[in-house]
Amino acid sequence: MEFGPIWRAMLKNKAGFVLIALQIAVTMTIMVNAFAIMQERSNAMGRESGLDEANTFTFYSASFKPDMDIRALVEADLDMLRNLPGVRAAMATNSFPLRQGGWSQGLQLEPGTQSTDSVGAAIYFVDEHGVDTFATTIIDGQNFTPNQVSWKDPEDNTWPAYGIITEALAKELFPEEQGSVVGKTVYLGDTDPVNIVGVIDRLQAPWQDWSGIERSLLVPQRRTPEFQRYVVRTEPGYRDELMLQVEELLANSNRDRIVKGMTTIEQVRKMAYLGDSALIKILTFTVALLVIITGLGIVGLASFNVSRRTRQIGIRRALGATKPAIVRYFMVENFIISSLGVIVGAILAIALNIVMVEAFALEPLAWYVIPIAMIALWLVGQAAVAGPARKASNITPAIATRSI
Amino acid sequence: MFRYYLKLGLLSIRANPALSSLMVAAIAIGIGACMTIATVRHVMSDNPIAPKNDVLFHVQVDNWNPDDPYREPNEPPEQITYIDAKVLYEAGRAARQVVSFKSDRVVQPENADTRPFQQNVRATSGEFFAMFDVPFAFGSGWDQSADLAEEHVTVLSADMNEQLFGGADSVGRMLTMNDESYRIVGVLAEWTPVPKFFDVNNNPFEAPEDIYLPFSVAITGEFGSNGNTSCWKPAGDGGYAAFLASECIWIQMWVELENHSQKQEYLQFLDAYVEQQKLIGRFPRPLNNRLSTPAEWLENQDVVDDNVRVLLSLAVLFLLVCLLNTIGLLLAKVMRRSSDISLRRALGASKSALFSQYIIEAGIIGVVGGVFGIGLTWLGLRGIENLYIEYEFIQHLVRMDWSMISLAVALAVISALAAALYPTWRACSISPATTLRIQ
């Protein structure tokens, strides 16, 4: 290969090549970091909530008459819902995964006020249908029995005595435990013991940005605020028609409350990750645009170089250089520039990533993104230079004999 | 001379349409990307109450857990307890004081055909409207006597008045919420501060509440908070009364203080209050009371989305790529014309004449790129609006204003001139003798 002559020729016009190399370097810096962010976000979006998302919907009921019997209302609603054909399970609860709002509280292994290490967990108030409605599987112990489920007295702040926890929460609470955690006791608040009756495989907390997202606790308690949130899981394929039907039935059941927020969990997921999916789209678009601009820049400069060297190329052709040799010249030249660019780019990309991880609490980038970006930019460079190089190879040797 | 160079510049741009449009496109795209994100950031980091920034203060007192600060390193809680809200409000030590929180009610329209609907409301003491310069279309807010007497009065937003009364002057009419009747005393004009500076708790980028009612009415009516509630120790048994007596924080408090000495006096008053509460066993942490101006508070609460900051840093790099691109292309153009330049130099053109000629040419490219860049910024903002179409408030975040438009043009011209400096310098330093000899 004719590296030597090409390199020495490039040194004659350093500025132009340095500019292209820099442009490739900065392009790579952006590409790598954009890709790292996209990867982080799409991993987050790919986490399973635990719910049967395609077959679950939710709505809420808000009562506004001061002396409403909430307990009777909820029981009547649930009775109606559970007896509808196509409904697999239904319950009234305080929140559900992906909702962005809910109840979290510290769990501790010892009773007492302060200074004990506590583990935060999302709390879902459910009944014996909670496990099935949330589509989770009990992997150890058992579900709540109907007589463990209680109605909370508004004047009483004591916690129920039973709980079902996710596997991730069990690991966090009892990191040393090899056997079953069923039967163990944890404390909610300062003094209220909760006996673990079961462990479920997976159920996310309602906040997708929270680091403890896999830590959830189900407690068998029903509450009587005016505001009740219902979750309904249907048999596959029944969701959409049931939503219409339920809306209709509830609208007519009681004029002293309103039923609203009828929405599918798929829609809830979409809203929860709206920012992330928008960010991914913006970054994809940006990177595509960037590659096009850099590619066009390479095309522009290469064409310029070809036209400036027309005479020299003609002379080389006249002296016996073949067409492929001319093409190769430009390809190798571009390869050298790109290599300089991607090497500087790799350093800049890592530097920027370190700054961004520090400033925005992002995850550090995966090592393999760097070689992938390098190869991608090499290919872009070669593709961009191919056209001008072919044009150069078509310069006739006769040009050498003409003066300009 | 300027007009002549302008003409030459335009001729030269027309002589290389591909190269010139590539340069204009690179600058326009770079400016478009940068300005799209910069506009969103500009809107998000705005201070909508800037005219009163020197006299308004957000109040914080540190009633938190003795073992852990509310937030590292030693930030006092963002909101205050009911106990403190009541005492500080009733003390009336500031020129104006406002305690408020977000809640919700079910509105029951008079017309039986319209179904009741649930609505966010703001329970607030009456000076809210005067303190935050809230504009009224009809009527006014309520005065302190209404707060004291727990009068069922309410103020509606322009939108709510439109929805309920078709935009007519509804002052004096009644509105039923949760089976209780409220007398409408005022209707606001259009008012959407961005960010929602007076309560940044849940989402600083949402519309203000559409219904306002007295704080005292909400407390007696046992309204729950629709915003954040945080407790470092659980509320005792006993329902709402226990909640009111708890160390849970859920109320936002602002005061208006006319000058520095009033501010100092108010801080002293807060310190004295906390010291006195310490005697009865509350406020276990060291004294840590704070008054923040709206600007300080928005900064402290970090309302600008991190995604926007990440994107802005990438967009600035993007503009850098576009500039490098332009520098390379301008350089190529200059080199191609080196024989022209040599000839002109040989015929007596001075370096400064050449310099002005090429800088003007670059300036033209900058201005054209900037104008297209504004167009692309507009498109970019529409794109973002579309990506967030489900988030209604997005329309308030993607608005261009004149300051951003002029910034776009300035940035474009400065970028183009900066990009032109090196190639122009190279052009001016071409030695006429060598270039002409080669010919």
C-alpha cells in the first residue's frame, strides 16, 4: 500500500484534513453518548411491570356526597365487576405499577423509632384478588385468605398483620437468608409487625424512576376514602369491550359519584415513559442528521480535492496508474483521516460520558459502543468518498498533456 | 464598497450553488438543533414572577428528623406542617402571607344534564391573588375577613368560567362542589405562569388550578392534599385531626417583604418561633430556616428537566460539527479560487480589501443560514410538541419569542463569521507570486 506518499501528500494540506478529522471526532462523541443514553432509556422501558398489561384496565370513582357509605359502594362495584363475563379478576386499590403516584414506606427488621436501617417499599392495599389482578405468581408461601382482609377504620392508623412481598424486596430485607422468608416478621412504622405470608415473583413500584422499583409490598387492607381506584384484569381479548360496558354500567349505578380515568395499562405505560420515548426519538433523529451532514462534508471536500488535483491524477494515469489505483488512493486517504477522527473521537466520547455520568446521573456507556461507532464512521467515510473517487478515476490521462 | 462586496459575495455564492447550499444547510441545521432545545430550556428556566422577585419569599422551616436531613446536604423540607402554617399565617408578620395547597373537589354544575366532574382546586389564603399579581377578568379575590369567617367563596380561572358559564361575568353566582355551595367572587383573566412557581411540587409544568377557595374552608372541610405529603414520623391515630397535628409537611407558604430589613426581621421572627417550639420538643434539628426568592427557589428545586440539559449539551456539539463542516467547505472554496485571489493581489488589492470581501460573503451565508435556522427551529419545536402530544401542557413549553429569534440570527451570523475567519485569513495570506508562477 502507498501509505507513505499519501501521508506526505496530506501533510501539504493539513488544515482541510484536520477539519474533517475533527468533524468525525465530534460526530463520534455525539453518536456514542446519544447511543449510551438511548440504550439506558430503552432498557428502562423494557422492564416488565409484572401486570398483564395487554388485558388490564383501570378507572377511578370519586364520591362527593358527604355521608356516602363507601364500603357498600366498593363492595357493590366489585361484585358487579367480578360477575361480568370476561373479567378474570378485579379489585379496588390505591395504586398500580407505572402510575407515578403511590404510597411508599420504610420496612424495618426491628421495631423502634429511629436509627434502624429501613428498606423503602411501595405499598399496595389489596384483597385476596390482588395477586391475580396484578398477574403476579406466588413463588413461596400463599395468597391472603379472605378473612385476613380487613376494612380500615378511618380513626385507626394500625397496619394489617400480614403481607406479601416481591422476591426483590425479600432479597433486600434478608440478604443472608438462603431458605424461605415466609413466616418472618418485618415492621411497618415504628411498632406494627407484618407477618410475611407469601413471596411473589415480580411487581413494580408505581415510580419508574425510583431505584427500588422492584420492591413492593401487598397488604390485605381496604380503605374508605371517597376516591377509589379500580384495577380490572380481563380474559385475553375482552378488554376493550369490557371498558365500554363497565363505563356504561357504572355511570348508571350511582349518581352521587363520578367514574373517570378509564384507561388501559398500555396507555398508562405510554404516559409513564413519554419523556423517555421522546428522548430516544429525538436522539435517533439527531444522530441520523449528524451522520448525513458529516457524510456530505466528506463528499464536498473530496470532490474539491479531486478537482484540485485533476492534473496530477491525469499525470499519474498517463504514467500507468490503473483506475482502481486512483480509487484506492482516495479510499486510503479517507481511511487515514477517519482513523485519526475516530481515535480522537473515542477519547472525547469517553471524556464527555464521564462528565455526563457525573452531572446527570446517567449510567456509564458500555465499552462495545466505541468500536461499533468507529466501524460505523469508517463505513460512512468510505461510502462518502466512493463517489468522488470514482469520478477521479475517470479523469483521462490526456489531461496531463494539456495546460490549464 | 460594502454594496460592491455584497454583490461580489452573492455572485460567488451563486457560482457554487452546491457548495453554498451545503454551507447554508449546515449552519441552518446546526442553529435549528441548538435553538430548538435552547428555546425549551429558556421557557423552562424562566421566572414568571421576575418583577416581584425581590419582595417574594418562599418560607422553609426545618422540622425534620434529627438523624437525617430532609435532603442532603442539609436542606430544610420544601413544605411546612399545618401547625406551623397556622401559627405563621396568623402571626401576620409579613406585608402579605399566603398558605396554600392543592386539593380536589367534585364540581356539580347547575345544569342537571351536565355530569359532575372532578377538578383540581387550590385552597389558599386570600392574599394569593394580590401577592402573585394574578390578573382578574371579573370581580376580585376574597379578603381576610372571608378567610377568618370561613366563607364559602371561590374564584374561577378563565377556562373554568368558559366551561361553566360560557365566559359570562359569573361574579355573584353560586357553584356547588361536593354538595356545598360557594359564591363566585372573581374570575381570572388568562393566567398560565411557566413554570408554576408558587407550587413546583408535583410537576412545575402544569397549568395552575382552575378553582380557588379559602384555606380555612378546606381545613374545616377536611380536604386532603393532592400534592406531595411527606412525614418523617407517622401521624398518630385519630383521622384528619391527627394529620393536622402531625409533623407531616404538605403546605406551601410564601411571604411578601418589602425590603432587606423586613426580610431580616422576618428571619429573626422565624428563628424565635422555632426556638420557642424547641422548648416543647418540636424541631429537633439545628436551626435551619430559609427565605428564598422565586428565582432562588426555582433554582433550588431544579425545575429544568435533566433530559433538556443533556440534549442541550449534545445540540451545542452538533452546532460545532456543523461549523467544522462549514470551515472545511469555505476553505475548499477559497483554495479553489486561489488563482483569482493571487491575480487580484498582484493587481494591487490590499489584504484588508480581500478580508472584508470574504467576511461579507460569509456574513451573507450566516444570515441566510440563520433565517432557515429559525424555520428549522420552528419545525423542531413542532416535532417536540408532536412527540409529547399526550402531555397537554407541552404547548406552553415550545413557544418561540423574539429574544430567541434574535438569538438564533445572532448565533448564525457569529457562527458563520467565526467559521470564515480561518479560511479568509488563508486567502489573504496567499502569496501572489507562487500561485501565479505555477500557472
